[in-house]
Amino acid sequence: MKTQIKFGTDGWRGVIAKDFTFENVTFAAQASGDQFLDDLKTNNKLKNLVFVGYDRRFLGKEFAIRVAKVLVQKGLNVCLYKEDVPTPMVSFDVKKNSAVGGIVITASHNPPEFSGFKIKHSSGCSAPKEYTDKIEKRLNSLELINADSLSEINNFKIIELSNDYINYLKTTIDLEKIKSLNEIVIVDSMNGCGSNYIEKLLSGKNLKVKTIRGEIDVNFGGINPEPMMPQLEPLSKEILATKAFIGLATDGDADRIGAIDEKGEYITTHKILAILLYYLVEKKKLSGGVVLTVSQSVLVKKMAQKYGLKIYEVPIGFKHVADLMKTQDILIGGEEANGIGSKLNFMPERDGIFNALLLMEAINSFNMKPSQLIEKLHKEFGAFFYERTDLHIPSPEVGKSFVEKVRNSPPNEINGLKVKEIQPLDGTKLIFEDDSWLLFRASGTEPLLRIYSEGRTKENVVKMLRFGEKMFNERTVKITC
């Protein structure tokens, strides 16, 4: 391999034509195929079947075809989608058909120059670390398949979009009730695989639905297709211009959700998770554990405590949420980065399209505007506000060194608030006396330092983030010199 292949929180990602090359994709496919074959030997309930999907990025289909050819050469039966598909569709089909696994060529919400290689476990969820560790180990002893030997392989099955997945959405969500609303909904697919799925599912009655940025653009308009601010500014403007009820957004491969309220304000994933938890308990009368990644909300934690629900706190990355969903009675779980899964999901995986529809169902059930429902939650459980900033840094190592330095030498207080606890679960999290917090974490896939904060007021959150940036600038000089 010209570049070492390392799997992060959800797959291996690299810059197209630099790290993410046909040669490296071939290596990754070989190792994955060998692991799938071993799985078939040890589990006779699994079928010799692999679903291969891809997103709208440059050369996505071509990389997927290479994967399909490699897997077929190894003796695996492959279904390759005819066109780009949402990652949750692949996850659904893998589990529904008892397939040994799936592979999706996608870099999710990463910048346009990136592509990625996601491995789907037979459960439908992203392959856990112990699984990808096995694949990484196999990579060390592989010899690259000759590309010429793959040229004549075409006996993989080309399949249409999954009707099973669409029917699952139709039968799980009360679409007819949502469609009866006399409101306007704007959907922002961010030029990703979400396309016009939500618009098609919600059209047909009183509700007026319009999709923006639904067309294919391999450059995503020059932004990261991540459904959060400032990337959702166009959606916010469209909401205000049309006086819409809500804006719903999905990321590049449609497994993450974003939302904008009727005032044009961003609804953080923390608030979305809180709304869904409130709905599942108050209206659906469901129970179970609540899984929160280390960057999730104090608000959701307080809700779970009031309802007497068991709380699990895990590192960042939805795979940690999924692991618990597979083994415990989990009602809902979520990460800060727009990923949510619940007991209503068919598979233990995040799904931006499903969650957008569920959010509509939830808000509608309370007969309120989105901002009114959020205000109700604040009054009942306490007001908390959240923001994140990403600092571009020279290398991941610089970020890791800084995070460790803060952990070993934390400040006693910030902006008049005393630090009461240092949590090292994932990165370094400073928890203050009023339950607000500041988290430093180096990205596992990009040269980024992510700084997260949640507090009692918007102003204090901004101050926390600025203080965090100042700490990095001051202490990095010592690290890099």
C-alpha cells in the first residue's frame, strides 16, 4: 500500500487520488472480502451476499465497481446498486436479507475532496473496532490483485433502489398524519444521497414540501455536506423567505439529520434528541436506556434522570451507540454529530431520512411550532445551549498532544466557573460547577481539533469556545517548538 489504511470511528477515509486510490480501495476490498468469507464459515445463518453502495462523490461508482469485482473474484455474491443510495438503505438491506455484510463508498460529511470505505456488519450497523482491527491486520500480509485479472469480471448483480427500505419508512412513520398538516416544509439534501426521498414521502396532501440542493454536485457547492451551521445557512434563508414550518436536512450519505426551526434558527442534535426522547416517552409510552456520547447534552441526561431511564455514556462515534443497541434494551441513543438511533429503527444504526420523518411526527404530535416545543423542554428540564468549533491544525498528532496536555494540566476555572471534574473518556472534557462543559478532542480522520461546549446561556458557550481557542494557540507553541 502506498498509504496506510486506518479505520476511524466509521470507516477509512482519504483524499481522492492521493490516499483514496483504486490500488488502496482494492486492498481494502480484498481484506474485507477475506473477513466476510471467514464470517460465513463461523455463522451458518448468514448468506453469501454483500451489498455494495456509493454516494455522489467523484468516482464513487467506479470505486464501488472495483469493490464489487474484487469481492466476486473471492467467491462472494454481490449486489451493486444501480445509482447512488443513502447509506441507511444499504444497512437496511444487509440486515433484512441476512447478508454477511455491506460496503459503502462514502466519506459522509467530510469535505468534497475525500472519499471513504464504510464496512457494514451483518447486523446492519457500522463494523465495530474489533472487526475493523481484524481487517487492518489482514492488510499487512496481502498482495495486491492484478487489476487486469478483474477486467472481465462482471457477474455481480445490479439492483434498483430498495423498495423494502421505502416501505419500512412508510409503515413505521405516520406519514398520512404528517401530510395532513397545512404547512410548508423545506428539505435540504446538501447535494447528497438524501436527494428527494423526504419530499416524495411527504407529498400528496395538504403539506407543501420543497427540496433544495437536491441535485448531484460532486463538490457539494464547495462546502462540507454536514447538516449544521454555517453549512445550513441556505436552508435557514429559505425557511424565512417561505415562512416554512421547519427545515429538514441530511448529510452527504443521508445517515445524519439537521434541522432549522420556523424562526430560521438551527436546532442542534442535542435538541433533536431531546424532542425525540420526549415524544417516545410522553406520546409513545416507550422505555429503555438512553445512550449519550461524551459530547451529547446535559438536557437529555436530565430528561432521562427524571424519567428513571438508565443512562450510558460512551466515546464519540455512533458505533459505540450501536454496540449497546445490539446488546441492551435501548430506547434512544445519539451523538453530537447529527447521528441518532432509536428503538423504532429497524437496525442499530443512524438514519437521517428516518429521523427527519420521526422529528416531523414528534413535533406534530405536540401541536406546536418547533421553537415552542424547544421552549417547553427548557422550562420543564432546564435551558442548555451548545456550539462546536473546528480548528484546522498541522496534523492529528498536534491535536492529540494538546488534548493530553490539557488533561494533565487543566485550568482551575474558566470565565468564573470552577472546574469540578476532568473526564478522559474521549478527549479531555472539563465539567464545571453548574454542569456546563468544555471538551477538546482531536479528529480521528482529519487534521482538526474539535472544541465543544454546552452551557446555561448562549453567551457563556461562546466565551467557553473562545477560551478554548486561546488555550490551543498558547499551548501549541510549546508543543510544536
